Amino acid sequence: MVDRGPIVVRDDELPERSLPAQKRSRERRERILEAAARVFSRVGIGGATMDAIAVEAGTSIGSLYRFFRDKEAIFQTLHQSHFETARVFVDSFASEELLALPWEDVIRGAIDGFFAFTLSDPGFTAVWASLSFTGAMVEEGEVVNRELALRIAPLVERVFPEIPRGKLPVVCTVIVELVSGMSLTIARREGKDREVVMEELKEVMVRYLRPYATAPTGATSLPSASSAPESHVVPKPKRTTKNAKASKDATQAKRAPRARRRDA
């Protein structure tokens, strides 16, 4: 039997060489990803190097190449992890209790919840800081945003039932892109600065969606005609004083001939 040597798998086929089975290896891989996220956040993927990531992770350069073929593969893994976090949030967001709130509270709560959920992900800032590094990454980000827009469509339709079905995809796209576009700005701020920017994002979103609301601010729906109280019935307009006087004169004029006939 001829020994043909080890089977070589092309590095560009997968973002990771292999998923570790042992606990120690899995922990090392997670440490590498967290270190890479910090490096990407500081200098972007363009300024990052495998050596810098290894130093940040406190491991050898060989350990990095054991799991990842290059820094782009590390970034792609962070990217997939982050957007999976976003998908999980969207899927877990729709509770009956939340959707029963006034629509403005739903929007503000969704933005608060999304950033509380995603900012806990160490790769969040790194992903948003580096998505424009290559055309492929931009394209992948757009694909994920389209998927998120599809996922939120049933929620948006439920909160804003007056949005025409044909316009719903566009509205959902604008919602996702507004949050997506502000994500890096919010992720790079802390404390009061972050709160101020998030409040402005909520205000922008509320003002954008207000024309699609089915009721004035603070209510989720208008009362139906059958449930409207009697006080909502518009009364017949009263005749003006001038019209009333003219009507009285006309009535008296009609009665005058009768009175003369009786006198005769």
C-alpha cells in the first residue's frame, strides 16, 4: 500500500480548522476569540495581527493557527456568534406581556433590550468596527440584516397592524438598518454618553413609526365604532338664532290667515 501522506484540507474551505472536543481546548478557543474581539475593537481588523491576538490571549501563535487559519477566520467566527446572539434576542423578545404595552413603550423597550443583550457579547464592538473591512464582510452583514428584518416582520405587523402588507418589508428594513447603523456608535460609548445616544435613537425610531400607529401616543388601538360610548355620537347641529327667528316668522305668517277667518 502506497503511503500518500496526510490528507490536506484547504484552509479557505472553513473559517475554523476544527471545533475542539476537549474542555481545555474549548476554553482556549474562547479565550482566543475574546482576545481577538478586544484587539479588533481597539485597532480594527485591518490593524490587527495574529501575533497581537496571541499576546492578548496569553497563548502561542501556534495555538491560534491550530484553530483558525488567519485573522479573517477569527473575525468571521465572531461575526457569526454575534448575529446568532441577535437572532436569539429577536426570537425571545415577543412576549404577550410586552406586546400588550403602548406601542412607544414596545419600541423603547426593544432598543433597551437589544443593546443590553448584545453589549454583553465581547465580539459585538469588534464586529461593528470591522464590518466594512472587505466587500465580502459588508455583503454578509447585509444578508444578516435582511434576515433580521424578516424575523421582526411578524412583531412589527402585530404592533402596527395599519402598515400595508406591501410596505411592511421596507419598514422592517429601515428599523433594522437604523439600529445597525447606530450600533458601533453606541458600543463605543459608556455611561451617560451611551444613555444619551440611545435615548436619541429611541426618539428617532418613535418619530419614524408614529405615522403608522393606529392610535394617538400612549394607546395601541383606537376604539371600534361598536364600542364607542354614546358621548362620541356627534349631535345634530342646532339652528342659529337668525335661522330660528326666520322659522318663527314663517310659522306665524302661516297661522295669520286662519286667525282672520275665525274672526270673520
